[in-house]
Amino acid sequence: TTRTPLFLGLDRSADFFPESNAMGDVIVGVLDTGVWPESKSFDDSGFGPIPASWKGECESGTNFSSKNCNRKLIGARYFAKGYESTMGLIDETKESKSPRDDDGHGTHTSTTAAGSVVQGASLFGFASGSARGMATHARVAVYKVCWIGGCFSSDILAALDKAIDDNVNVLSLSLGGGNSDYYRDSVAIGAFAAMEKGILVSCSAGNSGPSPYSLSNVAPWITTVGAGTLDRDFPAYLSLGNGKNFSGVSLYKGAMSLSKMLPFVYAGNASNSTNGNLCMMGTLIPEQVKGKIVLCDRGLNPRVQKGSVVKAAGGAGMVLANTAANGDELVADAHLLPATTVGQTTGEAIKKYLTSDPNPTATILFEGTKVGIKPSPVVASFSSRGPNSITQEILKPDIIAPGVNIIAGWTGAVGPTGLAEDNRRVGFNIISGTSMSCPHVSGLAALLKGAHPDWSPAAIRSALMTTAYTVYKNGGALQDVATGKPSTPFDHGAGHVDPVAALNPGLVYDLKAEDYLNFLCALNYTSTQINSIARRPFSCDTSKKFSVTDLNYPSFAVVFSEQMIADSGSGSSSIKHIRTVTNVGPAGLYKVNVISPSNLVKVTVEPETLAFTRTNEQKSYTVTFTAPSMPSTKNVNGRIEWSDGKHVVSSPVAISWT
Amino acid sequence: STSEESTFIIHMAKSQMPDSFDDHTHWYSSSLKSVSESAEMLYVYNNAVHGYAARLTKKEAESIQKQRGILSVMPEMKYELH
């Protein structure tokens, strides 16, 4: 990435982070589409010997051998038995039966997490700069589990099995599937075993936003990552024949540019198909689009394919208009023809012009890369949202990180659009998704692991969460693209990651495997279900009362039910959450500050001060939330902050009614 | 494999392995052979879970579920990149 190190403050903080020797012992495992080992991001210059703890391998296969690994890319495996048994044998003329990445996604995610520094990186000149992963000195091990037809659970589980045995320190999974209960979800099950071995597992939250309850990877032992924007944009303005100009974004860079006004047509009016407005394959009438700019609506087929369809029909350019599903969020693409993407509001204004003017014309002006865009970050519209559909009392996502228009390493097998007809080859590509935000956090977790080798996965996640921010430097609340309003903990979790602050969090909310097993007891899991996850018999102590609210999580999701309030007989009900904080800083006196969610909800913390005299000392506190009955659509938010004057240990509070 | 078969992940309670087995993989293999002479293990899992993946018919999967030491028989699930 060329902008996120600056955006996250990593450029200013070299002195705070560990020397390369310590970081060189940290290994990031990435489960994805494999790796393009020739990427400059895997240059191993200056790397010392491979850590003695490493037990992994560099497996051979189609166009891949052990010689493709080095001191940076120390492991590469592939898992296809499950895929092949369902989908049939892999066609090796179409994809490599080896760790080689024919897709680009895996190279992008792995280089984002831990790519080496590459000077002079860009995509056709866009986003130019020095590209690097978050943990430049960490080692990379790739586990190819995704193929043309998808990623299968038996392969994912096999990769997790090997990664644990290989001794990775951080696992990054930019994939997900559905909303299965924890004991049915192979990622959750494998992640539990990894967590038990001290491996932090970071997963993408999903791209099903802004709908509520759209998250995947919500197990509490997983770090779930949503996506936000950077302060960078790629403007491409649309100028209409009536003199009006509209903003859009584009990564188009070609010999052809639109220097004059061209006829402009709505795809829906240049097609005999009922969904002609979507520019699906073969739906445009060439005679009606030839030499024109065509407006296509977003939806159904890939965005870049719409450009290809317009080009194939003889169109000179394309305007891609978001619909209600995507609102005004602008995601840039490296289209094959001059094209710009505009938001829903702009798209509607343009369509009015197209229907009102008998001879509409337009041109597109490409402006390259702009930085310093404000406000930033904002929560991406596509980023999946809470509440957590499996356990509503665990707030997810945990955190957001950059995931919109991210530049990182790419495969040499396909062009930046991934389309078969795209013959361009690039070393770096710009793409968007929670797939991109997840490896940011994986790499940052690797940095923290290098700085604090003795911290558990829960402690590392806690440091990232309690130091995350939810306000801009000017004091304004973090915004959500989907609404244009302040985002909530169901959108951003604890907030946007701040790695420099996370290095020195003051206090952490730690968790051990047994704490999670007690959490499963609180969910009334059967011993068989718990055994499936724990890999050993575990009996819930019948003398104990287990509560989900006692899981020592760094955030608070408080759920009031009608029944609970009715049972109380007083018109309101109280819920207690118990937490234990571990001092990872110097001795200090911490005082609590409750940023009240609403005057509807009373929040009391007991005790209100915590005195620490030594490092690793633990103190507990109880939070009581008291609220009356409210409609089930009501959500209110707040924060609980502990501070010693130097550190602020901040937890989001999300209160809902069912 | 036949079209009737699909992939299942069989979770085993390793602590319930009969004393007659020296090695858990032999026990896993024996459990599979008891429902299908021809089925082969796709993977044996040792760290992420205890168990294995195999192609089975629905009937075979139901049969294996009833064996002692079997925690669960989970059908293959498809995941997608984000």
C-alpha cells in the first residue's frame, strides 16, 4: 500500500516499533488464492535466516517450486482435495494446481499484510509512491484455499490445520460464508484451535453492508474487521452538454481520452433487453451505442464487465451509476475504456438530463490521484454491519481499517480487472473490500506481536480496539457513507484502528481459551458441541452460573428484552457486565468516564477508580445498565473510558432492545 | 466418487478412542471403513480439529453419525472471498 502507512501514522512511528530482528520472527499466514512470488513485495533483501520455529514448506506444483520461496515468502502450500472432490479435477490450463495465484486477490492481501517496501509503485500512475505492507519485516506464509469455483471448508480446515502446525503467529482470512453457529463453522472451529496456540486470527467482516445483521466471522475469538476509506480519491468528472459537471471516480488510463463532447445515451434505451440498463453481456444494440458514452446502472454483473460490454458494442465511454443498493459510495475501477463511476444521487441527476435533452452529450475528465480528502476515514457502505446474528451480546465488527481503493501487489496472470479480455499486466492493483481491510489489521497485529511477543491474541486485539478512534481530529464523529450520518458501533465496532496508540494501550482485556469455553457454556452449548470446538471433553461447571455478559470482551453489546423488563415488574430492567483489565503499562490510577448512551439508559461503573501498582496486575469492575422498555428498532450508543491521564482505554457501548 | 456422494467433515472425540487402536488415524480409518469399503479420506485433521474429511453418501453420513466417538458430521460448506 502507498497511502495507508501515512494514513495510519506508521511513517512517523518507526522509532516506536520493534527492530527488524524482532519483527523478522513474526510469521503472517494468509489463507487466500495463493501468491505471485515474483511480486517485488516479496523481495527478501536484508532478511535474516528463517526463524528456527518455522516448520512450514514451500510446496511444488503447476508453475511453482520451492525455489519460489525465499527469506520473505517462507511458506506456500495449496489445498484442493475438497474442491476437486466436489467440482472435479482442476483444469491446469485455467488455474495452477499449486500455491501460485492466478487471481490476484491472495497476492493483494498478503502484500498488504506484510509486503516488503517497493519504491515507485503505482497502477498506471495512480496512487503512486512507495508501497509496503503493514509489517514490512514480518515473514509471509501463504495457504491457497480458494479456486475459480470458490473456497471449500474441508480445504480451509486443512490449511488452518497446517498453519497451526507450521507455527505461524498471525492468520489472515479475507473470506467468509454465511452465518452458521460456531460449532458448524469451519473457520470459527479452526480459529479456536489457532487462538489456543497463541495465533491471532483476523477475518474480514464481509461486504454485505449496509444491511444490519450482515456480518460473517463473528466468533469472539476471531478479530472481525470492517472497512473504511482513506483520504485518497481518483476523481474523474463528467461534464454534460448543459454545462453541468458531476464528480465520479476512475482508474482508467489509456491512450484514448475524451477531449471532446460525445453523444450520451442511457443503456436502458439502447437495448431490447428488460435489464438493458445493467449492461449485461450481449444486451446493448451496437448501432445505438457506437461512438457514444453509455450510462449503465450498477448491479448483477461485475462493474468492470459493464465497461467491457460497452466497449465490445462500440461505445466510446461509460458512466457507471450506483443504485440504491450502493448509494453514493464511489469505488474506483481500472476500466478497459474511458469510464467514471458516480453515486446514486448524481446518477439520478444525470438520468434526468438524458431524458430531458433530445441530443444529450457528455465528456469525461480524468484527474488522477488526489489526497487529503476529508472527512476520512468514513465507514464504507459495503462493509457488513452488526448486530451480531449469532450472539447479539458480542459486538461485531471489532474494528475498521482501510478497505476502499487499496493498492497492493497483484498477480502477473490476469489484468487489473480480472477479465479474460484484459491483456494488461500490472505489478500493483487497486481494489476494495473488507478483504483489503482484514490484512491491514493482520499486519498491524504482527507489528504488535513483534513489540510484545508475550501478549495473547486477545490482548493484541484489545490493544487495537481500545485505542481505536471514533472522532476526527476536528472532534466530529466518524461518518458512515451509507447514511451520510455519524456511524455507530454496529458499523465501526470500536472504531478505526490506530496502530501507534495500540503499541501502548495502558490496560488490556485479556482472554484465555477457558474463558471462551465458559462463554459457550453460557450459550447452553452441549458437551458434544463444545468438544467439537475445544477438541477435548469440557464440562460446564454445574455449580456456576455462566453469563455471556461476563466474557472479558473489550466492547459492550447490551441487549434488553421485553420479557426481561416485564419480569422486573418495575418498568425497567438492569443488566450487569463484568470485566477484568490487566495493566500492561506503568503503575497508575485509572478513573472511569462514561459517555452516556442516552438519558434513557442509566450506566453505573463500580468501582470508579482502579489503582495499579505493577505491570500485569489485574483489576475487575462491574457495569450496570438500567433501561426501560423501548421499541425493538431502538439502538443507542456510548463509550466507557478508563484513563490515567496518559492512556485512554476506550470501549464502545451498543444498546439495543428486542 | 459418485454424484450421490458429497464431502463431510467428521469430528471425532479423540479422548474416546478405543484402547485397541495405537494411532488415531487408524481409528478414523476404521470408522470410515465401517460405513464404506471404497471411501477414502480427503484429509486427516490433527490440530484445527480432531477428525477427517471424506466423500460419503447421505446414508453413510447418517450411519457414521451414530458411531461411538463421533461428535458431528458436518457437510462441506462453500466460502467466498470478500
